[in-house]
Amino acid sequence: MNSEPTKNVIVIGAGLSGLTVAYRLKKQGHAVTVLEKENRAGGAIGSGRRDGFLWESGPNSGLDTTPLINELLDDLGIREERLGANKIADRRFIVRGGRLIPMPMSPMTFFGTPLFSYATKLGLLREPFISRSSPEMEESVAGFVRRRLGEEFLEYAVGPFVSGIYAGDPEVLSVQAAFPKLFALEQRYGSLIRGAILGARERKLKAEKSKNEAKSFSFKDGMQTFTDALAKSLNDVQLETSIESVQHEASGTWIVRGKRNNENKEWRAAAVVLSAPADVASALLAPFAEDAAAALKAISYAPVATLISVWKRDDIAHQLDGFGFLVPRSEGLNILGSLFSSSMFPYRANSDHAVLTTFIGGMRHPELPYKDDETLQQIMERDLSRLIHIKNPPLWTQIYRHPRAIPQYTFGHLQRIQRIDAAKKTHRGVFFCANWRGGIALGDCVKNGHDTADEIHAYFSETVPA
Ligand SMILES: Cc1cc2nc3c(=O)[nH]c(=O)nc-3n(C[C@H](O)[C@H](O)[C@H](O)COP(=O)(O)OP(=O)(O)OC[C@H]3O[C@@H](n4cnc5c(N)ncnc54)[C@H](O)[C@@H]3O)c2cc1C
């Protein structure tokens, strides 16, 4: 048995959440070790390169919803490598009747769009007069949107966005948990429209941005620039290290055990942060915090297959003049949508070629990501030929499967988080920071990482003698 010297904090999982907690803790003067199962840091974030093309197996871009992102990039010295999305990417398409229709982004374009009927457009004028729901009553995203904006808005706007963000089913996602800001707008202002106007003024004062206002960003060499820089600055990210147990000793010390190259390893720490997916965190907590473990186990994930395809530009009739498109359920297609990755950011492909990123599966078709490569490729080509009119197959396709792509914030999620957090009181020194709580977007992971580090720092100031 190989035993490492005592450290202040052990972080389990080197995704963006775990790396951000570790980075801030290190800045606050704590000794931190990050333990990661895979052979690279970054978790869901991963960039690939081949033949001069650049693509993402996970997130294609982040939204700068919080000033903490740029502060972190400045600190890491990679602000210069950041890329804002091309202006063209402001345009997002929704499929209706087999056609790509730009999502209206202003009141003028909203009233002119063929995406919604006149009844839906006029119905929006009623929205400020619809009374708010009881804050105690948990409502689905679908129920909330139907009640305030109508069925068509759900089908052709919110539904596709929910599958774009959560790969999820709006009928079972909790609006309070999955879209807390939307729920808060209704509770605070009694109307989404009134809230959007008044809320924008308040966010301006706090230098925050809503997801609508925030700009998409990536990096010249892809999203992995971010997590690579975080990992590099930490000096102590131990890869290929799979954690199998954590134990809380009567003395207050945490013992973390795992394996690297089949060798048993052990670490001791004053605090431990679980930044691994919910089922892994559940298994680690199960021996001593049964209820928290059960709550974590109940968090389900949407599986997604990401298909990167490289095309001769002339083989696609569509202009690819946007961010990409999302497919509503009622269109009866098998793909969830595609991103026009090489239109969004420079350096992804030369002008004779295009890189597309197509998503298949999610809660709409959870069985599809497990189909063989040939079947997935056929699904992609069939749907793309209908929508963007491809003349020839892609030059090549690369497929990534994410069995646990996105955690689903379904009914009861906030109660589950309370049950998980209760373990922090009974077992002092355990903390949680991962995308199964507090938001799945990259900006949420950065904010949660920042806040969790501050929580741990405060815990040390209270409990651990200098
Ligand atoms: C296909 C896809 C597309 C996405 N697109 C976007 C997007 O466009 N914009 C956006 O904002 N967000 C997007 N997201 C969501 C965002 O990428 C994630 O929510 C975020 O990266 C999660 O970070 P995390 O650190 O919480 O979790 P993860 O990245 O999942 O990290 C958890 C880490 O724990 C490690 N681990 C697991 N078990 C163990 C163990 N036993 N021991 C040690 N380590 C372990 C894992 O290997 C992993 O590295 C996307 C996600 C996916 C999958």
C-alpha cells in the first residue's frame, strides 16, 4: 500500500467543477490534490484535431453569464486565446415543417416569424396578466410554459431548447430546479415579459447577463484550453486514478482510497470534495450517509451521442449561416439538432470545408446512442439530407458516446439536493460540487466551483487551527 502525505483537500473528479474548486482553494493558500479516473483532465470538455480540423466532443461553447469566467481566464493567462462567437452565430434555427426557420430574437422579428401562429403571437400579449403559480407547487417546465405562453411556444421554442441544453423531457424536468431564473422571474415580477425588462436593468447593475444576453465563447484551440490551463496551474492533478471509497475517521480526517495502474493508493485530507457524477458520488457516500447516497442515486442522466462530421462545403446546399438548429419532437426526426461548428468560430475548418456537430439520443431517444456507428451515421445523414440538403456523404465522421451526458433536474430534484447537503452537517468536511447541482452550464460550474471553494475556506477558518 502506497500512502501519500496528508493534504488539506482532496477533490474527486477533474471536470470543470472540480478543477475550479481546486484552483480557487489553491489561491486561498490550501494544499489541494485532484484525483481523476481518466487519462486527461476536463471531464465532459474535450477538443479534438485531425487534418487541420478542430472539434469538440462535449460543449462547443460556453456563455459568459458570470464575470467570474473572464476573471478566471485573466488569472490563468489565457484571456488572449478566448474567441467570441462569429456574429452569424446569433442566428439559431428551429425546424418546422422540415424547414430551418430563424428563432426570432426581437419583438419585431417575433411578430413576423412563420415559426408561430397568430394565435400564439397574440396570446403573448396576455402573458403579463396570467397569475403566478404557488411557490410551493412544483411544476414541470412543460406545464409552466403551457400555462404562460401556450402549447405552440412549448413545441417550437422551449421544447427544442430544453433538448438542446438538457437533452431532456420538458414534461418531467422541474422548472424550479432546471430553470430557476425563469421560475424566479414569474415569482418576482408576476410575468416573464415584465421580468425580462426589469430584470435586465438589475443584471446590468450586478454585471451579470441572462442566458439570452450572454455571448458564446470558446478558444482558438478549443474548449479544452480552459480545463488544460486549470489543470496545469494546479500541479497536483493525478490522472488514471479511480476512487473507490471515502471514509470519515473519528478524528475528523478523511481517508480516500482508489487505484492507479492496479495499485492501491490512499490519501488523507481534512476535507473532501465530490466532483464526480452523481452515481459515483452515491457509491462513495453509501457506507456512511445512506440517505444522501439514495438521493444521489435517484438523479438520472440523459445519454447522448455526438457525431462530428467533416464535409466539403459544396456538398451542403444550406448556407450554414448560424449557430445551428434544433428539432422539435413533433417533426418526427431522430436527431436532436446540429451545430454549425465551423460557422460559429474560426480555426475549425478552412473555407472549403464545414464541421458539423450532431446530437442523437437524449431523453427523447435514450436507446439510440447505443446503436452501432453505422446506424448512427445513417440516422445523421438521412436527417441532414432532409434539412440542409447534403449532396454527398461527409468526408469522415467521428462518434463520441456520453452515457451520462447531462444530469436531469426532474421533479423532486431540489429536495434531493437538500438530502445530499444534510450529509455535510453529519459528516463535517465533505463538500459537493458537480453539474448535478446548481446548473449544468459551464458558467454554472465555474460559479459553483468558486462558491464551494469559499465554503470550504470558511469551514477551515472556523474549524481547523492555523
Ligand atoms: C455532449 C455535451 C455537450 C454539452 N454542451 C454544452 C454547451 O454547449 N455549453 C455548456 O455550457 N455546457 C454544455 N455541456 C454541459 C457541460 O459540459 C457539463 O455540465 C460540465 O462540463 C460538467 O462538468 P463537471 O466537472 O461538473 O462534470 P464532468 O465533466 O462530468 O467531470 C466529472 C469528472 O469525474 C471523473 N470521475 C468519475 N468517476 C471517478 C472516480 N471514481 N474517481 C475519480 N474521478 C472520477 C470523470 O472522469 C470526470 O472527469 C455539455 C455536456 C455534454 C456531455
